[in-house]
Amino acid sequence: MVDGHIVALFEDVGRHNALDKLLGYLAQENYDTSLGFVVMTSRASYELIRKCAQLNISLLASISAPTSMAIQLAKQSGLTLASFCRGDRFVLYTEI
């Protein structure tokens, strides 16, 4: 999402493949990834955090639990991590 609008939506059986499709699209279209965030319907793993941090994405929101390594890497890289995002509730694991 950028400026309150969905920029792109990708699906795949594998969460890594879905994120790779999104990140590839954003790179190809030359989007400033620091202006938006990623929402995923999966758990937040270390690898997903690593990929988002490498492309300067500021926030990753997921509907399921993050791994402990994902939380640690998010803190180290300055990425905001929100999980258990359901309805109007979420758990924030790193500072905004």
C-alpha cells in the first residue's frame, strides 16, 4: 500500500513466492518502497523480513505469528512488524 491505495496484489501458494512477485513488480515499476507497506496472509518469517528490509520497506503486517528470528531482524533493520492483524486489532512487535 502507498498513500492509502493498494499498489499491487499478488497471490501464490507459497508466501515467499507471493512476496517475490510483489517485490519484483515494485522494482520493475520503480516504486519508492519506503512510502508503503506490505500486508501478508501468512506468518512473518525471518526470510520475509530480510527481503522487505533489503528493499527498504518500512512495515510488514501479517495475520499470523512472527518467528523470534523475524522479530529480532525487524528490530535490527528498523522495519516495523505488526502481526495477528485481524479486524481493528494487531500486535506491534517493533517501534513505528
